[in-house]
Amino acid sequence: MANLGRPKPTYLRQALKPTKMNCAANLDQHTLQVHTGVVLHQEAVHAAELPRATLPTQMYCKSTRSLSAVSVRKRKLDYKSRNFSNDSRFSDQSWVESVLLFPTWRERDKLCWIFQKPRVTPDILITVTDQPRRKERARLWVHPVNERRQQQGAYHNLVQELALDSERHQRYFRMTPGQMDEILNIIGPDITRQHTNFRQPIEARQRLAVTLRYLATGETFSSLAFSYRLGERTVSQAVLQTCDAIVCHLKTSQLPKPTADTWRATARRFQEKFDFPHCLGALDGKHVNVFAPANSGSQFFNYKRAFSIVLMALVDADFKILAVQIGDYGRCSDGGVFANSALGRGLQNKTLDLPAPEFIPGAEDLGELPYVFVADAAFPLKTNLMRPYPGHNLSHAKKTFNYRLSRARNTVEDAFGILSSRWRVLLSRIMLEPHKVDKVVMATCILHNYLTQPSHQTGTETDRHITELNSVPAMGGNRGSNAAYEVRDTFARYFNSPVGSIARITE
């Protein structure tokens, strides 16, 4: 017996206008019952005294008292008599959903295959339900609740009051009114909609306000729609279109391609703040949780037992993002994401325009040292990418190197903390398709750079003493070349020399 729970073929789903008639008078033939369906023999047409061609596809059954049934149980046919008047599934006023005629033997064979009963297929298929078909609810152009948005909506009331209080406005939108106006002047033409005679469009400033509130809180589109008295689809479209406009117009200015001068300026800031010479940035990855995409299997399932995409960023000493990679599967490791990113390929192909190796002032005896990125143990060791020494029983020189590298690398952790606390949509589980999540995350990174001001710290952390460092586990699969090991050992010797030493680790 076939699985009767599977969807029926298209030719079993016909429906036309309903018609009332008495089609169950004096029926003595057997009928086949499947779920809530009743299949009547050809005699039903004669009993109803209707021509075959004019038989309606929906009928109103007033009585089913004299029918006998063939019930399907446990993949076999069980013939028995049943009085349908006592069956709770069939009332005296049951609506027949559809009727299908089978004029050819080929179509009879199709139905026989479905019910696994050869050559007993009836000529009429009638599906019965207990409730009449509901009429489709008339769709409103604008819901009456949303028509009062100018009188009671959040934008025309609360937001206008917040514009008079810069501090509260910044807490609500994560930016001041002046910064919001500046962004609106840049992206306004892309999110402005045309005025028509039917209704007034949602103004560009309100679209930007809804988007910033969504990014700042991670609220659902439904919640924002009720607060601003907008349609839920209007909110979703406004958020995605505004994020597209932010990426299109602000990415070039806020996430420019680094040049040799940019790399040197970044290295000077790391030297000033963290006493790590020739450091071009801190690299790490972050998981952004999403709902499991359809038909994705375990591709987005990460080691934290959640579905996510990976945000990988390179951050400078002032917590600004220099380069970003968004959208890799959550199951991928940081090292794998880096290898397939534009930054990783550029480092491999030597197309990043990095400064040439140079001497460190005061330590010319160590030779020329290359400019490097700093990362944790999940990344591979390369000539231009430093990771900590793994293991437990490390020497004093190696512990000192791990401490100094950790101080510089913590900037990317701090940047992720600032990014997530400012745009809390990254702390929620985003209910969007992966390619739309990429747009939202990219918009938050661009706005993060737009709002991040240079830090005024002057290296006060250099006086901090650490009494114990956590051991770094060996991750495996990240063995570096002999040249990479030599570069790391040279940095370790510099940090333990009189010129490069700034802190001692208590054994």
C-alpha cells in the first residue's frame, strides 16, 4: 500500500465554483474512503440525474446514510459495512471539495497506482470536508491602524521628540541627529519613493530610522511594524533597501582598500599603543547566528551547536575595521575562511601592497623583520601572520611573546564587542536568508567605522603586569614554514631584549 500521507498529484486537486445538489440518493455500490475522501462509482452520476459533462466539481451532500465503505487500514483493504450517519467525520451538511472524472483507462490506471488497487477505480472522486470553503478576506490597501501613523506612530511622535535631545537620540539610534542627517544626505535619493495619487510613500528619513532601530535592537519586523504603524512587508523592504544603499554609497569611504601608507600608519599606532612593532592589524572571526536556511543540511551548523555565518575582520589599533569577509558557512574554521578570503589570497599571492621588511629601531642586530598580522591559534603561521606559541611548559621568552601578541590581538576582540553592543542585531538570531544577512552585517561594519573615532589612549596598558597566561592548545593542520618560525623567534628575542622589553612575567 502506498503512503497515503504524501501530496496528491496535480490532477487530484481540481476545484471550481460550488453547486448544491443531492448526489447520494439510493446508492448501493461500494465506495472507497481514503482519509476524509469518498470515491463514488459511476452510478452516482445516474442517481444525481446529471449529464456527465455538466457534473460540477463541488457538490453539497445532504445525506450519506445508505453508503457502504471500504476503509484503508495498515496498508491493506478491509471491507466492512459502515453507517456514515454515525461517523463524526461526515455530517448531514458536508462540503464536497472537489470531483474529478476519469474518462480514460490511462487516468484510471493512475488512480489505481495511487490506491494500489488494480481496476476498481471509480469514475468520480469526491473529497469531503466538514466546513464550507471560506471566502478570501478582502485585502486592504492600508490597514486602518496604519492610517493613523502620523497621529500615533513612533516616528511622528517619539522620534521627533528625541531629535531635541541629542543624548537620548544617540541611545535610541546609536548616532546623533547630525550624523543621521549626514547619512541621509548620502543615501536619501536611493531610498526615496515616488509620490502617487493613491497614497503617500514612506519618507526616506523614516525608512532610515526604522533601519537603524532594527540594527540597534535586533527587533523583529513585526514588532517594528506595530511600533511605527507600518506594514510588515514595508518594514522588511525598507531595512534591506536601506542596507543596500549604505553598502553602495559608504563602503568606498569607510572600508577603502588599504594602501602602503595605510599599512604604515596602522603599524605606527600599534607601536604607540601596544609596543608591537611592524603590526598591520589583528585578525579574528565571529559567528553571527541565523535561523537554519532551508535545505542547507549541516553547512551552517557550527561547533557551538548553532546555525551561523562567519564574520572575519582585520582591525587596526583604534578598533576600526580594515578588511572584512562575510558569509562563509558556520561550519568552516577561521583558518579555512581566511585561506579562501580576499585577504588570505592576497597574502598568498603577495598582492596586498605590504611594506617591505625593515629594521626595528635599536634592534638592527636582529636583521630586517617583515610586517605581520597577529591572530590566535586557529590561524596558520606564516611569514606575515603571527600566532602564539602552543603548549604548556613554555620558556620565559615564548611566554613573553604570547603576552605581547595577545595584547595586540585583543583589539579585534574589543572591536567585535563594540560592534555587537552598538548593533545588537548581531547578538540575536537573524530571521533572514543568508544573502540578506550578509547585507545587514556589512551595513553594521560600515556604520561601525563611520561612528568609531580615533582613540585617545597613549599606551597606558604597557604598565600592566600579567601573572599568568592561559596555555595555547595545539590546533593542528597549521604548520608554518621554516621562515615563519624564524620570524616568530626573532620577534620573541626582540621582546626579551633590553630595547623591546616592557613587562616581565612572574613565573
